[in-house]
Amino acid sequence: MRLAFVSFETVHHRDSETNQRFRTILELLAADGHDVHCYCAGFWAGEKSTYEHENVTYHAVSTGPEARSSFLARLPFVLAAANPDVIHASARPPSQVLAARVGATLARAPLVLEWYGDDGIPETRWTRLAAGRPDRIVTPSELVGTWVRERGADGDVVDTVPNPIDCDRIQDVEPGEAVDVIYARRLDEGANLESLLLGLAELRDRDWQATVIGDGPERERYERLASDLRIDERVTFRGDLALDERIAAYRGAHVFAQTAEHCVFPTEMLWALAAGCVGIVEYHANSSAHELVEGWDRGFRTTSEDELAEAILAAGELDHREYDGRFADYDRSAVAEQYLDLYRTLQDDHGLL
């Protein structure tokens, strides 16, 4: 299948969750053997108009990120000339969605919109216009799907596709040191690690060890809090770790605690749950993490430090696992197939199959 992806800005311009998700989709489908092209602002040195990376061909529609007007003006004609089977655009910036819609009309191809929402979905004229243009909108969670519908999207065209994990990779990594509770996230103002530390402090009279993975501007504050709570000798801050090191830590841990206040999709938690951890989620209005544990007998939802402490105790009664096949539906191959099924359905609807 010939696939045209549209993203004025890519992860090569700026490292953000939205751009990481978009790159993941590109490389996932390219690895599956499809002809994947990304139309973006140029980011590579030299005068060539294309750049090959990880089996993806990047096309410079404009010379750089400062030339947005040129990008929007040229995009429809570039897409029409590409003759793709499907056009798949990022929702940021929303102005490119309108240009991609014109290109899709000229190319007689369906338009899919990827709306990740890691920076929220502001209430603007542009977002409302973008929400009404695609044939299908993909979001990472029901939470973001709700935000998109609130911006005017037809609920019937909104689909949820999660971030993928690699189940074979999890099983190939040797389990790490046994710990009772593990937490992993960038330690910034939204990490809300204090909820977990306060919950653990409620269990001072119990025998437990906890690990915190991640670094960031709030790390020193959290380390001081652990000391003030007199649990610092039982909480190990390990800083940033490579993926295989994190997988090893999850396979050795019993509980993964998710307390962040903002999370459009809990990718790190998903790796941990597939690696066998029991999941404990503190509910927050702007986090979708609870969606992963709803209706699951190894998942707990909490709303306070006291409930979190009780959930840790209850989780201790469950068996320790190093892998959980329940999450095979989130494997890279399964997620790639979700996108391909969506593309085939749209092609069929357009009479292109």
C-alpha cells in the first residue's frame, strides 16, 4: 500500500509525544513492507528534496519550519502528484489538515487524521475546522476521543488505536531485581510522584522496597520528600534507563503505580503490565491510564493516598508474573493491523478496492 503521511513538524524537528507517536506509525507500517512517504518541512542538510530513514522517505514540501505558508500552499498539489492509496495527517498544526483535505480530494484518496492530544486540544476556529475535515480520526485513548468530539468531530468517525509495545522483546529480556512497587515517568510538574510517596509512607510498618525510574526538574524535590517522610532508604531513584533496562525492572517488580495528572496514553505503564506487573492507577480527569485497568482483576483504580496504600496491600496477595499475554493486542503487529484494517475499510468506502 502506498501511504502518504503529512506532518509539517516531525520528531526530527522537535521531540514531543505527538511527533514520537507519528514516527512510530510511519516506521511500523514501513517495517510491514508498505511504501511509506512523509511530507514535511525539510530538516536535513543538503539540497536533496528527499531523505531516507528507517525505510521511510521524507519529502521536503518547504525548506524548513519557518516556511509554513509555503508548506500549506504546496501541500495539496504535492499530495495529488504522489497518487497515494491513503493520506494520513497529523492534527498539529490544524491548518495543515485543511490543506491535506484539498490534497486528498485532488488525489481521490481517503484522509485519516491522527490526533494525539499530548498538549491538549485548544478551543479554536482552526481545531473545529480540522475536526470536521477527515474521513476518520484516530486517537490514542477514549479520553482524547472525548476531547475531539467536544471540538465538533462526528463520534462515528473517531477510532481509538493505542501506542504499541513489543511483546517478543519483553519476553527476551531477563527479569531484574525483585521490588514491590515501581514508578516510571519524567519527573516534572505533572508527575505527581508525591501521591505514591505519601501512600508508601502509610505503609512504613510493612516490609517493602520501591523503585523510581526517570529524571527531570522535580527529582530533587521528590528525593527530599522521601527523606522527610523517612522512607528514603526504601525508595531507590534510578534516573533515566534504556528500554531494555526498564523492561528488566518491570519484570522483576510486582506493582506498577501510575499517579501522573496528565497522560493521553500510559505507554510506560503498558510495558510494565505486559511485563507482569499489577497495575495501580490514581484517577485524574486528564489521564487515560484508568482505561488500561478497567474490568481487569490485576488492576486497581484509586482516588487518594489512603486508597493507593490499600491497593498496594491488596496487590500483594496476587501472584507475581514476568509476562502477561493479555496485552498481546497491543503488540506492534496487532497495532499495525488496526491501521491497515482502517485503511482498507476507507478504501472500500471510497470504491478504491
